[in-house]
Amino acid sequence: MPGTGRGARLVARLGAFGVVGAIAFVVDAGLFNLLRATVLADEVVVAKILAATVSIAVAWIGHRTLVFRRRRQQPIGRELLLFVLANVGGLLIAAGCLGISHYLLGFRSVVADNISGNVIGVALGTAFRFACYQLIVFRSGPEEETADGPVEGVARDAVTGDAAQPKSPSAKRRANPLIGASSTSASDPA
């Protein structure tokens, strides 16, 4: 089946994304609750922003080295800037949920703050960040990745992300290792 490898890679990436996200979540939620219970008891949004900033650093290291290690195509400075911007978007979503719940709706308990900021806000922010990471931050270049590393000569459709058909026989063999040298037709130039 043609899409099976791509689907398997996406599932594996989602799993690794979940593990890194879970670690960053523990950092975020733990630090938020520590700050809320101590020095920032009256400044819940500030506590959320500080906790999220620390968890963003943890997530950067995990995503760059584990989840998207084969998709990095941009210079590190640009990638970091895009990563931070995607996380600021996710943070604004989580802080917005917390602010609406705490200040606008008047749900001021620890449980309500955690549900709005660390459950609803983090879930919405996570979906936003994963989409940004896939499409913008750690996007694949003109090379298709495989379990063995990138395969050169496979262009991707800009909209769907599907691999285009390789043009040369050698690119076909690199794109599909099941195609052997003997399977090229007489009409293909060698």
C-alpha cells in the first residue's frame, strides 16, 4: 500500500511528540502549581506564562533531538524562531483559556484554573503547535525521509505533502528499495 510508510512515520512521530509533550506538560503544570501556591498566588496568568516558558525550553530540546530529528531543513536560528513563535501561539491559547475562565467567568479555584489552563488550554495549544511543527518549523525539504534517513530525489507536493514520482531510474530505486536494477524497463535510460 503506497501510503503505509508515510502513515507509519506519522504515527511514530505522533507517539514521540506525545512523550516529549507529556514531559513538557509535567514541567508546565508542576511549575504553574508551585508558582500559584507560593510567590504568584494572585497572578495566575503570569504564573502560567513563566511555567510555559520553561516547558517550551524542555520541548525544544526534545522535539529537535527526538521527534523531528530527520525533518530539520532550516538553519537552527530560523528553526528556533519559528519554534518559539509556534509555542507563543500555543501559550496564548492556554493563557487565554485560563484568563477567560478565571477573570471573565469567575472560576477562581485551583481545580478550575488547572482545568482551563492545563487541560483545555494545553489541549487546544498542543493541536496548534503540532500543526505548526509539521507544516512550518520542522518541515521536510525536497527530500523524503525514511527509517534509514532521507532519500534524495523525491520531491513533495507543497499542498498534500505526498511524494511526487521520481523521474530518473536511480531516483526511483532510491525512493523504493524494492525496485531493483533489473526492474527498469528498456525504455528507461540507464
